Amino acid sequence: METSEILKKVRRIEIKTRGLSQDIFAGAYHSAFKGRGMTFSEVREYQYGDDIRTIDWNVTARFGRPYIKIFEEERELTVVLLIDVSASGEFGTVSRMKKDMMTEIAATLAFSTIQNNDKIGVIFFSDKIEKFIPPKKGRKHVLYIIRELIDFRPESNRTNLAGALRYFTNAIKKRSTAFVISDFMDNNFYNELTIANRKHDVVALQVYDERETEMPDIGLVKLKDAETGQRIWIDTADKHLRTYYKHNWGEKQLNLQRAFTKAKVDAVSMSTSDDYVQALMRLFQMRSKTGR
């Protein structure tokens, strides 16, 4: 893609997603994702009912009467986007490919972070770590991230979620909020997900296409696995095949949701035909109510 074309696309995505962040997500994002902890603010005189554990003994001794420390929430977050750039993202049958929707979601979250003066970083992964952009603040940094989202070309087609989660856990030392944006077409990453969520606050955002859930009756077709390159002919007129295909998707989704629940990871699944704004808002509102 030429530089001028990339810049135009960056600008279009910025206008759309920054507006969403300012008008819709700012308050919801702020309440849904908490800071790292409490920081000292000031002291005041002790009042009946105050927790005696907060007494500042140095100030109390100086003034001859009890004073307590006042703390406030440390608002600044470090946000990390773990973005699946494997070849399965290059699929879509309705209005856009999974990759395009993932890009918009990532850009919207990125602008939400800078609205709240938070740091944001990105890990692009396939079956290896393709690129790591360390967390920083600012609009210039976010625009760089969006440009990479649009123009990034991975070296590998395959997926390894476990490896990406291990890298994230080891690379980011301070507690952070992580959004894993993927179609989650992988297995054997549940232990790494649990470990990552114990150290950090991990949120899973699954993007899928409707044709991955149900096969249409369109006769004999040739299919290609985007990650392995394997090609096979199938007869979609076969009702038993279509039933198996739909059942298999349902089983995989059920196992995935069980894994998220077991790992205590908040998650939302979105089709490429869905309104991801509404899906994210529901997630934010749910987190605000539960105090996560």
C-alpha cells in the first residue's frame, strides 16, 4: 500500500474511532477499567468512624491530635492490545473482513486510552511475536499504532495464542489491562490465559464471521485453510455435513466460553456483521456493575 493511501486510511479511521471514543466510550471506559491502586493525597483530622489503620503517626505526634492519611485511586493505566495478525483474519463474507473489524476495535480502544491519559502498547502476534510496540502516551503514538494496524504484514500465517500470552506476561512487568483481539481459532492456550489474568486484567474480544458458524447450501465448493494452505472440495448440499459444521462451531464456542469463565476473563464475541460499538458498551457497563 502506498504511503498516501495509508495516510488517507489512517485519517478515516481516526475520524471515526476518535469520535466514538470521545462521545460514547470516555465515561464508560473510565469506570470500567480501574487504576493500579491507591496513592496518597493529603491528611486531615481524625473523625469518629475513620479506620485507625490510616492514622499518620508522624503528623499526629507533631500536632498533638490524631490525623489520618487520605488516599485516592491512581487512575493512570497501562493498556496493551494483543492483536492476532494470522491469516485467518483475512476472511469476511458480509461487509468487511475480520481483520478490518479488529483494526477498528483496536483504534477505538487506543483513542479511549489517550482520552484518559493512559499508556498504550501493542503486541502483534501470529504463531510468533511479529512486533512489540512498548506502551506510551499521546496522539502521535496512537496514530503510529493505527498505521501499523493498517499496513502490517506478518511473516507467518499461523496462530499461537499461548506464545503471545506468555510473551505478554513476561514483557509487561507492571499490572496492566490487556485486550486480546482475535478469532481464537487456536487451542491449548487456557493455562497461559489464566496465568496472564492473575498478573494483569485480561479481556478477550472475539471477532468471527457468520459463515464460520453455519455453512450455506451452495453445492460443490473448494475451500482453503488460510493458515495451512490446505485445499479441499466439499459438497455443501450434504445436509449432514452442514449439521456437523454448525454443531462443531457450537461446541468450540461452548468450550471457549468455559475457558474464559474458568480463567475469570471477561469476554465478548462479535460477528463481522455486528455493531462492535454496542458490544463494547455492553462489556464496559457489565464491568462497571461488577466492579472489575
